Amino acid sequence: MSKQLKRPPILMPTAQEDKAITAAAKSDPDAQPLTPNQLAAMVPMRALRGRPKLDNAKQLVSVRYSPEVLAFFKSTGEGWQSRMDGALREYVAQHSRSA
């Protein structure tokens, strides 16, 4: 049976303590409240995570290739999917000019 951790209760400050804390924070020149413009410019942290969105993002598809084709590209090592994409792009470029 696992041991449940008991968290200590959170003690909220009294109204008098809260006023004293707020007054001390307001009197600190290094901890001034944010201006309305600063608040409006804030962005949620999750919006900044990850890669930037691409204008022309690649699409995820499910496709079947012959074992020989997969074996060839996989034998070229890491990044074989990008090389396969490059070969297909080259094919499209060559064949769309003549059409």
C-alpha cells in the first residue's frame, strides 16, 4: 500500500497582515505594479512553447511504400524521411515543368 503524503494546511494571512504585506510591496521601488499596457502585452506561457507555426506546414498522411523503397531510404541513416521528401519534391519539380 502506498503512503499518501499529507500536505500541511495553507495558512492565509489575516486582513491586518495582508494590508501590511500590500503596503510593504507598494513601497518597494523594485516591485511596482504593472501598468495596464504591460498587462495587455502579456502572453500566456503556453503560447510561447514549441516551434513557431509554419505558413506552409507539412501534412501528416498514411501511405504505403514497397519494402525495397523503404529499405533504401532507411539505409541512408538518420533523416531518411527528409531525404525521401526531397526526392519526391524533385520528382514533382521535374514533372510539373513538362506538363
